[in-house]
Amino acid sequence: MSDELDSRVRSDFSRARFKAFLNGVWAAISGQPNRLLSYDEIKEKLHIGGPIYRGVQTVRVDQIAGSLNRYHQFDRAFLPTQDDTSSRWISVNRAFYQDVSLPPVVLYKVGQVYFVVDGHHRVSVAREQNQEFIDAEVRECATRVNITPNIRAEDLEILEDKVHFLERTALDYLRPGANIKLTIPDGFERILEHIAVHRYFMGLDLKRDITEQEAVTHWYDTVYLPIVQVIRESGVLEDFPGKTEGDLYLWVLDHQHYLAQTEGQPLQPPAEAARDFIEEQD
């Protein structure tokens, strides 16, 4: 029985390594993310806080997509990418077949993603054995933006810009329900420019200094939200798969300024500009 088990656990590792190889080939061809997320990179880009201990929890294995310090030894599916992990992996896999109870893994949680602090091989074996849940000591890190297990490098760059935008504007505190989402790489920088211009003209209209917070809330209430409301009422977003209300807001403003510069048309009120843009898409 022991020889049979040894053969089985070694075969499992070989199969997992081969699947990791295939995943690497497919990632190279398709451009899909295959590397585990690096906690240090996420921490640096998103300025996360914590971690705060949340106790032992049952965690979905497919939400574990990152590592504190071993993101080169496993791929995004937590398959082993190096042969030198075989001894530990096989040992944990043997414990699985023998129904040996192992201690909970230790995870950091950021948004909807868990990062392994301790227990990489246990997570890898659990996933390879189609185990849906795993017990874990969870420490949660505060973040102003949400991340998901399928995040791509370009998504992370945009979220980094979003964190900078929120730190500059405090929009998430000034308008707690606000959650601007973009897929356009320089989108948040462009919105900061819109707010700066809006602040300037507010000062001219009101003949006084305008605080940055006042400009942010006035821009959100009188420019951004009216455009988004028209977008929602029209259902036009369905014609742009993968795009967001924030993306269409930027397109509306781009279209409005293009008409002003090329055809001499005066700038329209936000909602009217949005309706004209949508009518041209029909």
C-alpha cells in the first residue's frame, strides 16, 4: 500500500508540473496572466494598510491568487513551476490521501484576493485535488480599491492611478457611494484635469477662491453624475462590452471638446452633451 501511495503522490506532482507547463505556454500565446500576484507589488502600488487579524475562516481556494514571497514557485492556478518544490509538495499530498489534519494556512486578504503567507504547498495540493475550501488564519489589509483574482497587469496600473486619484480628491469620503471605474490607462489623470478646469471656472463664476474639496463635489454632482445618468437611462453601455460608465464619460467629454475645437460649437451642459454623443452612436 505504501509503494502504491508513493507512486500515486509522485504521479500527481508530475501531472501538476505538466499542467503548469501548459499554462505557461497558453499564457505566452494568449497574453493572459499566469504569475501569482506579488503582495509587495500590490502593497506598493495600492498603498494598502493593515493587516488586521480576522481569525480562522473557511476560504475559497480559487480566491487565493497571490503570495507574500513565493510568487515565482507557483503559477496563478497555484500549480508548481519548479521541480525543487517536489519534496514538500509530495509530503503534503501524501497527508491529503492519508486524511492527516494539517494546520490552517496563513493568508493576507486584499479586496477579494488572498495572498499566501504560509502554506503555499497546502494551497497547491488543495487546488490540484479539487478542494473547494481551505481553513485559513486571515489577516485583512485595508484598501481604497477592490481587486479580484483575475486581475491583469494593465488593470493594476489603472488601479494604481485610481488610488492616486482618491488620495488627491478624497471622493470616496466626500461622496461615499461614488465608485468611478475605468479601463482607459490615463483616465484618472484626465479626470483630475477636468476637476482642475472645473475649479477654475467655478472661481470665475462665483468670484471667490474655490477649495479643492468643493470643486470635487461640485464636479461630481453637476458634471459626472448627469452624464452617467443619461448613460444609464439610454442603456448604451450594452453596445460597448468591457467598457464602463467612466469610460463613456471620458468619450462624451472628448467628443464635446472635439466639436468645440473643430466646428466652433459652444460647450453643452453635461447631460445634453451625453445625449448628443449617444444619438450619434445609434
